[in-house]
Amino acid sequence: MLASAAQPPLTVKQPHLLQSSLSISNTLIHMEVIAAKPTRPRNRRPRLFFPSTRFQCLNLKSRSSRQFLTRVSDSDGGGAADATPQQFKPSTDTKEIKSTSLGDGYVGLFIRMLGLDNDSLDREQAIVALWKYSLGGKKYVEAIMQFPGCINLIVNLLRSESSSACEAAAGLLRSISLVNLYRDVVAQSGAIEEITGLLNRPSLEPEVKEQAICTLWNLSVDEKFRGKIANGDVLPLLVKSVDDEDVKVKEAAGGVLANLSLSHFSHSIMVEAGVIPKLAKLLRTDVEGSKVIRKEARNALLELCKDEYYRILVVEEGLVPVPIIGSAAYKSFRPGLYSWPSLPDGMEIEQTYKTPSRFGASELLLGLHVDEKNANIEEAKMNAIVGRTQQQFLARIGAIELEDDKKQSELTTGKQLTLLPWTDGVARLVLILGLEDESAIARAAEAIADASINEHIRIAFREAGAVNLLVQLLDSKNNAIVLAAVRALERLSVSNVVCQLIEDEGVRDPLVNLLKQPQMSDILMEKALDILARISDPNKEMKSKFYDGRNGSKKGSDAARGPYGSAEITGDIANMSMSKTNTSKNVLDSGVIARLVETLKTPTPSLQTKATSILDFYAVIDPSMDTIISADIESGLDVVFQQKILEDTESEVYNQQPEKYALEVEEAGHAISAASRLFTKLLDSKKFCQKIDSAHFTKLLSDILKSNIPLHNKDWVAACLVKLGSLSGPRLDFEDPINMEVTLHETIPRLMEQLNTSFFLEEKEAAVVELNRIISEGVVDSTRAIASQGGIFPLVELIEQGSERAVEACLAILYNLSMDSENHSAIIAAGAVPVLKRIVLSQRPQWNRALHLLRTLPT
């Protein structure tokens, strides 16, 4: 179903060359177009723009005042209605244009007057008359289009220097493009290119802009023309028009962008053109705008939000996608009736004055009198209070989503969304979490997960009280709600501050119960392990100390003093954690340990990493390590150390998708590093050492050390391998093959990376001194390892920059490298010869060693 468009009315004035022969010099066209009320489609479809149902004639001689016409509105009171052109008919209470008076007699005449050989004024008056005539509806457009080639003459007038002619030509194209049959003809006639040139003019009247952009609005209904509009030079002009001072131009530009967003291929082009900040600005509460442009901006952004990355950009601009659940769902809302107020996150305000006032003024006036020296209420808390108050008020009076009551039948199965500013959106989502509609709760939790993209909004959800409600939802019997709640908590737990509150709210027990379930989806297990791993992170406390944001605890004296005493906010998270934090005993029961060990045996490195991190944490803080050892932990570690991706170097992924292969190797490296750290700690137990096959694990770790996992993942592998080797008894450092392998495959590569990438001269010098020590102690193949790592060039470079100690070490290493003639060309290519000659000629302390090195080189 397509919408029709009526144009602003104009007076038809006879061409000055034909005034003596024509008797219609004072003829005025006055008609009324009535749009039948359309049925709204289930999914949002492209919309056509059309103005008011009633228009009056204007005098062409006087264009000083512009008549703004309202659209045929839908039930929302604004915007374009969805209707077919056939639904438009002349009004019965106005004069109907007779085909014998104008349609048959003068349409052909006006078409002929558009010819290029006619006078410009005649062409202008002819196009104006035809534009006016086309406003009658589809049959009048058909009367014009029966003349072959008329479209080309109309498009040609877009180049006219007369604003009246350009406006009429664009308006006529707008009327013609409303009819499905002729939309292809308009696009193929070069109208889009001509409109682009028209809009590029430096000074263009708003009336012309409106008609031209509305033509594009009609053409963008068809997907085959959207690509031409999006890929052309007109898109930047449309984005710029969103900021136009004229409201009609802004609405038309927003309509085109909304239609373009319906095609996925245009999303990246629109985002690169900067459409998201422009449209998001129109939806903020501090920006005024018409209802039509706000609606079109919302529709366009909602289409872009279907892409995960573009949704992040929309949220960054201060908007939150919120599910539309229907006003009926809010009827279950029951506001809490508290005798004393509290903040949205559950923090209570201390009541210091116990004697009640006669009229309850102590409660009513609480917070109106604030001592600025003692009060320190963060912006996030203030926004949470304001948002909760506004949304609860709308829910109480039944005004939430009231305009969508007509869509209730669709909302039961659809996934409609709207966009709200941060303050309102966060409060609305938290409000939905407390309703009875299970599908609405699940959708709200999913929306919280999608919106939690930065620290600011995570703190906003914490202050709004989302954490407590989400933790409670983990006990739900609805699997969709549980999965959505776990996903939301996992995204919120990225913040160290919110993660601490999640732990304080008692999330451990519900997560442990989930892990004990025999049938558990992989996605649910992954998210649950994510939360437990972050809670169990041994570095969490250190991170919180260096975190530069608010730590959530009480700073100073967050007090608000009323007329009858002081009221202090007592929500210190540290105090809450003393009472709410669960002990680790509930986590370390045999059922959970067994489930974690089984997780280690899965082929998914990410799950292996998280399960290993949890076991690693509790193996340290729990004195009963026997619980973990008795769960056959060595079998799980054995699976982690045998990553398939490291063995299959001839796979299709390795040869055809190197980026994917590198990513998989990195994930395997994280899992191996975490398992090596746990294995190292378990080696402190004699019982564990007696159970394992030392030779088997030594072979596995040695192979991993030689593999191509990232170098930083080999740290714990090397440490574990050294500790495992020491269990067989003391040996000399480099007679031990394990130590030799660690040196060649971990120590030397790490020192070479430090030499090549460090920005600090002291670190480079320390690496060179350590490399010289390793070579001097006679490690076999150490010089070959240095040369293969590309160490010759940075060594020569450091000779000119380093201290005397570093120069001595560099010369010693290069001398050892020169013993192999294969390294001579590389040493010379690095520019060592002139550097060594300068040292010899300047009689520096190292001149003797430099001279010996020069003699070994073929110079």
C-alpha cells in the first residue's frame, strides 16, 4: 500500500502569448483530495509523503508568503498515511475539474508549451498549470503521462533559473512518482541526477528543496532506486538537510533517510555519511522538533540498530533501544508504598529525626533543603531518581505507550522497539523488569544487555536498581528469562564497580545452581562462567584500586538535611558486602567442581579458559585442594594442553583463512596459559604429583612451548615446565633439557621482543645484558635463536645509543654471531662496519673487541 501526495495549490495563469485566444485567463483550480483511512501494515514499510487534503489557490504574482500545508495524518496526528492513489478522490462539496474543460482541451497544449523552443515564461506558466492539474489524483496524472516524452521536458525544467519553474517541475515529478506505474519512468529519465544538481545550488528556496526532496522520498519507496540515491552525491545533501531551518525540508529529508534505512546495503553508507549523530540529536529531550521528523528519525535509527555495531553507535549518542510491550502490560505495575524514601538502587536514607511531624512534612520535604558542604549526590543517582519518577508517574496514570494501543494485536508476536534518551530508557527498562509479563521481562533484560556498551550506562543501570532485579530473575523457571538475565549481568559485570555489586547481591548461589543442571545450553554456560570468572578474578581488587571512576562506595558524607534533622544516605557497598557476600564453600562442592572439570574437556577454548580461571581462584583460597584433585582434574588439563588447532597446521583454515586461524590460535593460547597456571599451583600438592604422569605432561608442555601460540601465553607454560622438571631432582641449569628448551623458546624470544619493541633505552640494555649472559653460559643454539629472531639490526643500532655496559654486551653477542659465516651478510647490511671503525678510531674502551669483530667480517 503506497501513500498518495497532494501538492500546494497554485493559480493557473494563461500564457501571455495566448491570452487573446484563450478564455481561461482567470480560471482557478480549486479541489479537495480526501484520503481514505488506511490499514497499517504489520511491518514498517516505505512511506510516501503528501500534504493536506484541502488547499486553496495562490496568486503566482505574489510569492512573498508561503502556505504551509498539513499532511493527511494518521491516528497519531502527524506523518504520512499509508494509502493507495486510488483512494484519493475530489471532494463532493467543491467544484470538480471536468475532463472536457481542461483535461481534454488544455493538457496537450500545456505539454507542447514545455518544449525547449518556447519562451521561458510560457514554459514556466505551463509547468505550473500542469503541476496544479496533477494534484487532482491518479487519473489527472495519467492524463499528463499519456503524452510521450513529457517526463524529459519536465526534468529539463529542473535546470531553470526560475525558482517557480523548478518548484513546479519538482512538484509535478513528486505527483507522478506517487503512481507505481510511472515511478520507473521518473527515475530512468535522470530525475535523481537533476535533483542532485538542483540541491547543490548555493542559494535555493525552501519551497524548491521541499518538492525536490519529496520526489526522492517517493522514489525511495522502491528498493531498486535506494541504491542509486544512497551511492550518489545526494546522500550528503540529505544528511545536511536534516539541520535545515525549514521544518518541511527536515521532514522530507528524514523521510528519505528512513526509507533508505530499510535496505541493509545502505546502512554502512549512511553511517559513514554521519547520519546517526544527526538523527539522534532530533530525539533528545533538549531538542525541539516536529512529530513527523522525530518519527522518521526514530524509524531510521531503529533499522540501523538491527546491526550490532551500529546499535553501539546509536547508544553512544545517548539513546537506548527499549521494547514496546503495550500499555496493557503496565497495568500490573504496583508502586512501592514506603514509609521512608529510598534511592532507585535500593540505598535507604537514614532517618535521624524520629518524631513524626504533624502533617508528614519531614517525609514530604526531605531533600528540598540540602547542605552543599555535606551533600554529594552523583549525576548518575540524580538521573536515576528523575527517570524513575517520570516512568512511574506515566505508569500510574496509564500513559506509557498509550499511542500504541491500536497495535496490541501485533505487539503480542512482534519485536517492536522504540528509542528513548538514556535517563528515560534506563528507567523504563528497569520498570519493565518488575512487571508480570514474562515475555516483556525477557525482552527488557535483552535490551539491557544490548545497551550496556560503556561504563557510563553500566553505572546508570546500577544506580537505577537493575542489578538486584536481574539477580532475582535467575531463580525464574522461564528459560528465556534466565538466559536474558544472565546475559545482561554478564555485560554489566564488565565494569569492576558493577561486578562488585553483582557479587554483593548474592549472584553466586543462582549461578552455581545453574551449573548443576544436567541440560544447559552452551551460551548459558558461557555467560554464567563469564560472571563467575570475573567475580573470582584475583586481580579484581587491584583493578578496583586503580579504577579512575566512582567506586560505588560512600565518599564523604552523602547527606541531605531536611527541616527536622539530617538524612544520610547509607549505601556503602563495603558494608553491604559484609552481609550479602556468599562464602566460597557453596561454590566448591563436588557437583560444581565436576561440572567445571567436564567443561575443561569441551573443545571450546573460551569455555576452557573461564572454567580454569574459576578453579584456579578457588584452589588458592580454599584450603581443601583435595576437592579439586579428587575430581580427576588432570584429565581435563590433558585435554586443554592438546589443542587441535596447534596440531592441524595443514587445515583449510590455516591455508585459506589466516586471520581466522590466528584468532583461534590466540584463543587456544589463553586456555593453555590459564591451565598452565592452575597446573603450576596444583604441583604444590604431593597427592597431585603422585597421580599425574610427569613425562606425559612434560612432553605436552614442551611441544606447546615450541608452538606458534602468542609469546605472552608461554610465560606460565615455561614456569610450569620448569617446576615440573624440578620434581625429578636438582640439575645444573643448562644441562637440563627442559631449561634449555625454555631458554630457546620462551626466554630468548621474550628478550628479543623487548629489544625490538620497547620505547625505553634501559629496558633494551637490560635485554641485551641478559642475552649476553645466556650466550656466555654456553646454551646450545642460542646464537642461532637470536639471529632467527632478527636480533642483528637492533644490536647494531643499540651500539650507537646505549651505555658502555650495553655496548660491551652488544659487541660480545655480535662476535659470537660472526663465528657463523651465514650471519656475515646480515651484520654488514645492518651497518656494523662503519660503527665498529668509529669505535676503533676513537679509542673507546671497547675498541679491542670491535677490532676483533672487524677482522672476522669479510671487509
